[in-house]
Amino acid sequence: MISIQPHTSDCIESTAQLFDEYRVFYQQPSNLTTAEQFIRDRTTLNDSIIYLALIDKKAVGFLQIYPTFSSIQMGPVWLINDLFVSKSSREAGIGSALIQHALSQAQLKQIKAVRISTENINQSAQRLYRKHDFIEDTKFIHFNFFTQ
């Protein structure tokens, strides 16, 4: 059975392991030490919200939210920046459970909108987001400027 719990400082190592696997999925080199420090910093600074998915007390997925604001909507919005399920646990509804948990928390906290994005080629993620009633943005084009 899948359980969703908030990430705490007690589970930094298991979260960092999943985070490292997530980065490798996006063609980044594995670096567990830096991944652990990144998760530790998010936890210490309290600048993200992380939910863990567990099966039999083992972390098998995570979702990380960065709270921000919308000037147009004049209120808080959440950016789901990271969603990952370990390869061995995919197709078990874990991604859906994480998203549903985040969306229910957003409604409880009166968050104006929840945003999520994925690569153009990630069709399975796009199907998952549509299943949870996310609407593809056709109004705005997003740009990035990378300093490194």
C-alpha cells in the first residue's frame, strides 16, 4: 500500500537517493553527495515542500514543490518542480498518489494554482498531468536564461 508523508530531516538520505536518480533521468551526472546537500539545504532553509511516497516503509518516489506567488492571481501558487518514481516502482499509481496529495494540500491551503512542467517528449508525464486535470498552457511561452 502506498503512503504519502511529508519529508523530514530524518529522511534526507532516502530523499537524496531518489533526487539523484531523478537528476540522472534528466541526463545529469550522478552526485549523491551534492544531491544530499541540496535536499538538506531545502529542508534547513524551509524553501520547498517535499512529499515522499512509501511502500512498506521504503521511499519509492517524491514530489518537490516551490511556493511562489502570482501577481495576476494576487496570491500564492505552487510550482511542482520535481516528481519522480523509482524505476522499479513505476506503473503502481505512485505518481498519481503524489500529485493527488499535493493537489489536496493546495486546496486546503487555498493555493491559487499549481503548476507543473515536463519535457516535450515525456508523453507518460503529460498523460499523468492531464489525468489530474492540469491544463496545458497555450497562452504563455516560457523562456530560460542559464548563467552556467
